[in-house]
Amino acid sequence: MAGLWQDWTVGSVAERTVVVGAGVAGCAIAGRLARTGEVIVLDAGPRVVAEDVPVDVHRALATPELTHRDLAVRRVADGPLVAYPAGRGVGGGALV
């Protein structure tokens, strides 16, 4: 997988397709689009290798580099905000 990573400069983005989000859906869409041309996938998360992800899901969710810690949702319109940790990085929620 390391061979897939490449640093891009802003000037090189203009003539390529850009997919924002490297979660499961973003990666699937990028894979389809890559068949017809060049695709750049952007994600807010870090570059992570499998060995860096804790096997225990609770420890993975507690790792700040792997999650968006400031997300919250309301389960009902007038309900309280509830923390909603989501994965950051290639794989998105599947990462953690």
C-alpha cells in the first residue's frame, strides 16, 4: 500500500478528480473513478498502518489520532447532544 501514497501540490489538483473522505465509501468511489483517470483522495486523518491501530475497539476509539473527537449528534430533535466518535484516516469508521 505504501506505493499508493503520493504527495500532491495544490497546482497539480486542477485536472484530476478529487474525492474528499477516505472512508469505505470514499475509497470505493475513488477506485471506480481511477479506472477512467487520475484520482486524488483527501482525508483529515493521518496515514495509518495496521500495526498502529489497537486491536481493542475501546482503545482504538480512545486514540485521538484515529478519531474525530468533537462530533456530536442528537438522537431526537430536542434531545441532548451525544458524543459520536468517528474514525479518521483511510477506512474511516472501519479503521476503528
